[in-house]
Amino acid sequence: MRILAALVLAACCLLAPLRAAEPEGATGREDRRALVAPKTMVVAANPHAVDAGLEMLRAGGSAVDAAIAVQMVLGLVEPQSSGIGGGAFLLHWSRDAKRVRSYDGRETAPAAARATRFLGADGTPLSPRDAIVGGRPVGVPGLLRMLELAHREHGRLPWARLFEPAIRLAEGGFAVSPRLHRLLDRERDLGADAMARQLFYTADDRARPVGERIVNAEYAATLRAIAAGGADVFYRGAFAEDLVRAVRRHPNAGDLTLEDLAAYAAIEREPVCGAYRDRRICGMGPPSSGGIGVLQLLGILERSPFAKAPPQSAEALHWFADAGRLVYADRLRYVADPAFVPQPVAGLLEPEYLDSRARLLGERSIGRAQAGEPRGAVAMSDAAEYALAGTSHISIVDERGDAVAMTTTIEDGFGSRIMVRGFLLNNQLTDFAFVPEVGGRPVANRVEAGKRPRSSMSPTFVFDADGSLRIVAGSPGGTAIINYVAKALVAILDWGMDAQTAVALPNFGSRNGPTEIERGSAYGTLIPELRARGHDVNVLNLTSGLHVIERVPEGWRGGADPRREGVARGD
């Protein structure tokens, strides 16, 4: 009976995946089917951005060229999630070189930052709102330096050409989408910034209605300057002075300096790669926990009875959630900026270590997991973290078969709520642990000068046994990103779903707290059996933004998350 119920549930979910509001600019229901294109594919969070990427590919541009064009448009039409005032991680695949390269554009803490940055006068952590809004949480933006580095290595079109679609749209105006309107309508702090209030709100302080056009001339001028002069325009001179002034003069002032901006450098890092069954998976290494987390979660599942569980059954969710508990326990204890804390990456992914972690699983939930003791780890303490989710993801394959997976962010929705020259600044420093030590031992992800905060962003490539690229994936979603990406991979690789069905599948998992199930999904029927297995279940909104491309015999198949406004388009 249990197997029959699981099969019925699977059929229900495959026939009726979750739906989102129809995106601005979409052509209708066909945008919610898995799109197949023979040569190229772009999947991103807004149709305008996807079209900008395709424009670059049609002009002979590379996947990196397209990603830069997509990002510049996203900073305009999806300002709550990413932009040049934030940071990103980028994976690049070269089909000819058969090489994965990864680029770190994560924000850094100012040189004046101290471990007590997010503690009040009484020594207790600040409330989220007191920490998030203002200059205090603003880190040195890294996105432009990283894109500049990636373009130097992999670009084909001139740098200035990549900014043209965003400049046209900023000057001509874009229509407010349903999602942007909803987010503006419920936002409490953005209107305190004069530039943001003028752009996004009416004279009576209401969010601009759906369909009204927004012209962002300041952003257009900013992009023109960067297109002509490169990233140095942003990090030095008048732009940098304006940015520093806005951060330091805010009532919740930060301590960013011109020297911090001038000193910022993007870093090419070694990707983190490992096996799942007969496939190779590559992701981003520290300071992102994404590559390690996805590989650990899948590696533990491979060593559990997960493969024998009926797809989408309570049994399958049980193994997935408990594997996640083990992963998130290790993540919280160990992962941080490798320039400040030795990272036991190899130890966390060793087969023997994954064997030992998988042996902790059983037919009943393990409850709250404890961190393991991987080889190479140093003694650290855990500290709670906030789960913020102002992020976006871009997946692209170009005509040469090269690919980009880039997850990009300004941290919380609308970041620090500070707008400078038409773009919003990040509040990325709130990704640090607010408490610097526990029980006399340091917290790995504590605030330190020049440090990059830990992330969960998980841009991911999957390769078949013959070494060919199979999947390009990633998602926004704060600390839940690891679970979102792993869910999509399991759905495609183990449950045989196409890209669109996989991203639309209800979200589930655990971040070493309750077992989480997406509100309004068919998985609600599984709650009694999960509770019988000892799970504390929490039903909540799990708003992923999965954007996935998979290789199929006809070319490339794309899937865009229906919870947001993205589309998949290609040629």
C-alpha cells in the first residue's frame, strides 16, 4: 500500500507541478514546459535578461559574454536579488579544453571590521532588521571585478557591447512585473532611500503598479561609464566616493573606505568535484559551502537506502532530510573563507568519511545532527545564522558547448536598502556569524577584516561518465540552496524527470532543524508518515529559483522555476 500511495503521489506531482504567476514578457504556457534548443540555451530570472543573453550569443559571444549581459539586465529589472552592488560565484566549462574553472566574486569585510560588528552594546546579537538595513552590513562589492576577470579569460565580444541591452532598457523603461510589485508592496525600509523611493514608489508612497514603466537613467549612466572605462570606474574615483559616502552617512553607518574598494580582487579558485554514482559533479569551493554541501548530500544518499525508496515517497524524503542534517551540521562548524580558516575540503568528501556519516542514518530520523570530525579539520564552534535570500541564478550554454553557471546576490531582498547611482548595495556581511566565539572556541565564519562571508550558493555542473557536460544548475534561496540544487539533481538523475519538471517539483529537506516541506504542495500528504519516523515537520514557503539546462539527444533542454518569473530560451 505504501508503494502504491507513493506512485499515486508521483503521478500527481508530475502532472500538476507547482505554478507561479505568469512572468512579464512570457509568451504563455509554453514557457513552463521544458524547452529544447539544438545549439544554445539561456535560463535566468527575467525574460528581458534572457533575451539580452541570447542577443550576445547570436552575435557570436561566449557563455561568459551572455552571462554579463544577463546580469546587467537583472540588476535593473530584478533589483531585489542581484546587481553590481553585490557579488557572485561563477563556474565555467570549456568543452575544447575539457576544463572547469571557478571564479570568486564574493564581497569582503572592510579593513575596519571587527568580530563584534553585529553585537549590541549588551553583547547580544542585533535583531535581523537592525543588522540588515544600512551601511553596517555592506561589504566591498565583488561582482564587476569577477566578471571582468572571467571576460578577460573567456570573452569573445568587446566588453562595452555586453552592456548595450541593459542600457537600452534602463533608458527606455521596463514594466513593473507582478513579483517586483509584490515585493515592493510588502517592503518596509526601501522607501527611506530617496533614490529608491522615486524609482519604485508613487507620490503617495505606494509600490508602482504592475505594468507601469520604470526608467532608471542613473543606472544607464552608470553602465555607460563602466562599459567605456571597465571595472576601475566603479572601484576608484567618483563612483567609489559616492558609494563610500552613502555607506558611512547612513544612520546605521558602515566603515567602508576608498582603500577597501581599490584593494578588492576577484579570485580564481579550484572547483570542488566529486562522484555521484557514475557521474562527476563540480561546484564552488569555500567560501561557498555549496559545492561541498551538494557533493556531501548526494554522497551520503548514495550510501543510504535512498535509491530503493519510491520516488517522492515519505521514505525518500526521510533519507534526503536526514542526509541534509549531517551536511548542514558540518557546514556550520567548518566552512568559511579559506584565507582565514583551514578548510577540510578533502576530508569532508573522502569516501571513508561519507561512509561514516551515512552509517548514522536509520529508519527513524536522527533529529539534530552533530558535526563530524573530518581529516584536516581544526577545532571550531557553531553559531546560529540568518537565512536571507536576495539572490538569482543564471545558466547558459553557448554554440561551442561552453557553459556558465553563475549564482549572484545582494544578500537580503533589496540588500542594504541603500541605492547609489541607480543600483542597490548589498548587505552581505550579515552572512557572517554574529557571535564570534562559543564556549571559548572561535566560530569559523566570524567577522574579520578582509574576510569573505560563507555562502550557500551552489552553481553546479554534472558530467556523464564519458566526460561530456550533462547538467548546468543552480538556485537562489539562502541557506536552502544546497537542498534545492540537490533536489533538482536527484529528480533528473534518479527519478528520470526532465529539467522543467525537476525544478517545479515541490521543495523539501532539512537544514539540521525541522524537516521542511513546501507549503501548498502534494507532499503535505506525507507528513503523518514522516512524523511516524520521528520527523519534526515544518510546512513553509520554499521559494527556490532553480534554473537548469540538461543535454538531450536533440541539443539542450532548459527548465525555469515557476516560483519566480524566469524563462528558458535558446536557438
